[in-house]
Amino acid sequence: PFDLDQDEIDVAIRFGRGSFDGATAHALFGEFVTPVASPSLLRAYAVRRPVDLARVPFIHDDSMRRAGRPPSWAEWFRAAGARGINTGGGLRFDDGHLALQAAAAGQGVALGRLAYAAGDLSEGALRAPFPQVIELDLHYYLLVPDSRIGESPIVAFREWLLAEAARFQRSLRQHLAAGRW
């Protein structure tokens, strides 16, 4: 929690459902999750079908619980048509970036947030082996204090950031439509 005015914050970016007291929230883009792992780990475990992930150590990203119910591995396996997979074990992180670093280091497969993983996926440090994704009901928002909504530097920054976010969202959707990275 923070107070934009009292803490002298010009703007903030937050993840959630869009209800933030004392601020106007501008939606930037949504979030999706899908399994991601290092290419070498996927080869080592011969991952070809969703059910093959049952042999790979799971990495859990618990960081979204503050914004709402985080997606679960069981939920992803249902979406992928695989049932009866024990998803309880594995590493747990309270930071989405650390979960992705562990996946890139070959420690297991993470149910990764695509906004965080996009760079590693594009560079090949991570691979999303399957096209199934879960679209979350959470988004990234630019928060502008209601008391400063019309200030020209903030307006200029907001316009620039919204344009960048739209470009990122188009790229993300193109990758999702293609079903691969």
C-alpha cells in the first residue's frame, strides 16, 4: 500500500484489478501465464506433450497472491487437457522474476508470467513448449494521482507509456496467436 500524494509519488505501475483509491488507473495490458523452461531442460526431459511436464520439477510463482488468486499448475493442466498430474512439489518463489531466473537456469519449469518472460522468450533463454495459456483477470495499470492528472509532464509520460504498452500488447498477442515464441 502507498499514498501517491503523501509519499510524493508522481506515478506508479501496479498489478491488479484496477481499483486504486486516490488515483486514476490507466490499463496498460493484461497478463497471461504458460509453462516456460530452458531449452536444455526441455530436451533433457524429452518434453513433447503437456503430460511430459509431470517428470519435470515445478517452479511456483506465488507473487500474484497479493493481487488475487494466482493461477495454478492444475488449472493450466486442465486447460491443456491433461488430468491427474500431481503439481504440489517443487520450488516456490514470492517473486515472479526469481521464478523465471530459476527456470532459465534449468531448475525446473515455471508457470511464467508472459509480460515478465517476453524478453527471455525472444532471446531464447526460455521456451514456452505449448500454446495453451491462461489469461488472467489481472492487468498492469499506470496510476496517476487524481490531484496531478492534468500536469503536462505526467500527461506526456502517460501518453508515451500508453503507446509503448499498446505496442507491447500487440506483440504479445501476435506471439499468442502464432502459438509459439
